[in-house]
Amino acid sequence: MSITLRVFTDLAQNAIDPRLYGNFIEHLGRAVYTGIYEPGHPEADARGFRQDVLKLIHELDVPMVRYPGGNFVSAYDWEDGVGPAAQRPRRLDYAWGVTETNQFGTNEFMEWCKAAKTEPMMAFNLGTRGIDAARQLVEYCNAPAGSKFGDLRKAHGYAEPHAVRTWCLGNEMDGPWQTGRKTAVEYGRLANETANALRQFDPKLELIACGSSGPLMPEFPDWERVVLEHCYANVDALSIHLYVREDGHKSLADYLACPAQMEHQIRDVLAACDFVKAKQRHKKTMMLSFDEWNVWDMAKGNETFARWATAPRQLENIYTFADALVVAGMLLVLLRHSGRVRYACMAQLVNVIAPIMTSPGGAAWRQTIFHPLRQASRHGRGVLLPSHLTGASSSDTPTHGPSPDVEALATRDGDHVSVFILHRGQTAPAALTLRLDDGASRWRVVGHEVLANPGDVHAVNTEQAPETVAPRQVTDTHVAPDGTVSLSLPPLSWHVLRLAPAGA
């Protein structure tokens, strides 16, 4: 049976918030130190920001970065990371068993965001601290000079407010690993009262409450219901986290199907959100912030280090071609649900389960998962288009049930249409016909990138061989006279097509 993808280019299913392609920098491992910040590196500027890393971040076109955690934030005193660097204390970080030097803090992050052409998503410590510390940090970042914390920021060299609009009310507060873990009732009340105080300062802030740490947590999704019953009126979104891994899956096909976990989790959390909306008669619809997601094999990438070391190697997963296909599948899930997922953050940006790797004093390079993230971020903007895929076969997987061998969707940004296609089949090419519903003969293909099996599904990119897994440009993809595009999809491949009006 032939596969047909019909795309309705003159309709819009929903707008896509650009922050769907956000990322995350935590004070963990080498994400900050020798990641984005390495004074003395040959590529570092006067502020210590690695320009080679910034170049790759610009390539990703990252719209938003979450900071400073993560588990780190739940015992973080933000005051330790501001003021003269020589006077900042060294602190023990219980979350990761390391020493934090605080040489990079709030103001450095704000400067780095400007250099990275991104906006900040800041997180509060609601583990060991609470409302007072949260409102003081907001005032430090956003209040004008002439107030206590505005003047403190000015004294630190930043007269103008940072104008941070998006804030996370803690992190994974149901996790037994979290400093200051709370019950759903305790957290829901604290989140509500913190949000209420912050709205007294600025009602336009965008506030995100903590959902459960993941779908395997014992209270999921009842945690979501209880928390929102306390704070629904005062928050804009609920956070959602998921990490997947190859270990434990029965086969490659089983692993490639694991983005289904993300699909199911989003649907379950939305059900809890909408239940509270109906129960409490709210008019607004709760959005989601998928502010931690990625492939993460927790058994890998943990080098031995002395307890209380400074910026040791931690969670430095090396990603395979198969991992890149899984990330591509997760991006399709996020796009499909972009009507309700307003923010999303791949965790993390550099070195720590990251698309970018660096060598201290040396090079920076793209991991395999960099490529689908770059393509989606740069081309998956604007609006999600209605589309209909027929004729695709499915494979039965022991963990996730029937999994489609081919998935696809399309977006439109101005005059340009992007089509994203994932072929999970392992043995044979798939023939796909693309039809654009408004007279496809008006269109022409302006780009076709393919990320295909390099011969080993476990192939990786390294400092010595950084292009082992990389997309290639296809130059012979064209719109036929009947307005269709015929594609032969190699086994295990990811495709991004770009189309523009024929006369443009």
C-alpha cells in the first residue's frame, strides 16, 4: 500500500509558541563551567563566554533557556551568585555532591542570554526557601532602581531591569531526591501563595507550577490534580518532565517507539488540568511546560569523582544515531500538542545530557541529537497545519504496542511550508506521496535534509569525528506537474522538506 501525506496549507490547526524549542542550563557537571563559561579558553570573550559554543547555540536558534535548575535550585541561595565575584562564597551543592563556586550567577546568566540571543526562564527555590526569597529575586531582576533590590542590582553594575517574564515555581517537588520535598497539598498551597505575591508585584508574569516528576511517580497524575486545585487560578502552566532510554527496551523497534510515552503523558496531564478547570469553573485553559525532556541513560556518563569536586564530568551521555531518531519522534509529539504545550526545554544544552559537547580548553561539537533539534527549531515555527497520513504500516512493540513505521506533520511560517517525516522501518524504503491541498503546483522544494542510517545505529559523533552522524542535502526532490512530491524514504531516516511558492 502506498503512503500519502495530505497537507492543508491554507488552514491553521494552532499557533506554535517559539518557546517550544527551549533548552536548559543547570549548575550541574560541566554545563556552566567549561561548557558555556570558561574564562581563559582561546574562544572565550572578556566575560568568559565560549564563542564556539555560542555559535552552535545560535545555529540551534534557542528561544528560551531555563536556569539555574533543576535539582540544584531547591537549595540555592540566589544571593550567593550576585555581587563582586571575588566575594562570592563557595557552597556545597547537596543535590549533585559537588562544590559550587558561584562565579557564574544571575547577572552573568542574563548577559549570556543576550549573547545567546535567547530569553531567560528562571526557577525559584521553593525547597529550602519560599515566598520571601522568590519575591526578592523577582524584584532584583525586574524592579526599577529606587527600590531596595533594584538598587542592589544597580550597585552590582546593572542599572536597567532584566525584565524576566517567565518563572518556574520550584522543581520536581514530589521527588524524594529533592531538597525540601513536599506533599501535593503542601506544594500546591505554597505555589499558590508564592504566585499570589508575585502577581501583586507584576500581574503579567508567566508562572509555571510543578507537575509530577514523571509518569512513573506513585502519585501521578493525582499530584497534578491536587496541586492545581490549590493554584489553578494563579498560574499559567504546569510543568511536565520525561526522560527515555534505550536500556530496558526489547529491541531497536521497541526503543524507537518510546516517544509514545511522551504522547500518553501529555494526554494524562491534560486530562487532570481540564478536570480541575471544569470542577472549579475556570475560564482559562491550563497550558503545559515540558521543561525537561530528552534521552537519558542514567547508567551512562557518570565518571567517578571526589565528593565536593568542582564541575566534574557528570551525566555526559554520548548520543547515537538511534537516539537522534528518538529525539526526532519526541519533537513530533511536542509539535502535535503545540496547541497546549507552550514551553518545552530539552535538558540540557551543553555537556550534561546535551546536544552540544565541549572539551575543556578544546573544541565544541554537535552530538547526533543536535540535528533534529536544530531542524525543528529553525523550521517548525509559525502554525501547525492540519495533515492526514494514510497507508503507513505499524509494527508491534512489546513495550509500546503498535507503532507507526512512518509519522509526519507540517508547519507553515509565512510563505514557507515545512514537512517533517520520520521513517522507523528497518528493512526497506517507504514510498510516500506528498500532496498540498491548495494546488501544489504553485509550490517548489527549496530544501530537503535527510538524517539517515550511517551503517551503524549506534554511531556517535566525537571531538575527533564530529560529522559521523549529520544530515545530508538532497537536491533531486521536486514538485511534479500534478502538484505532488514523490519521496523514497530510506529505512531508519528523518526528513525535513522546505517548500515555498513557485514564484518566490
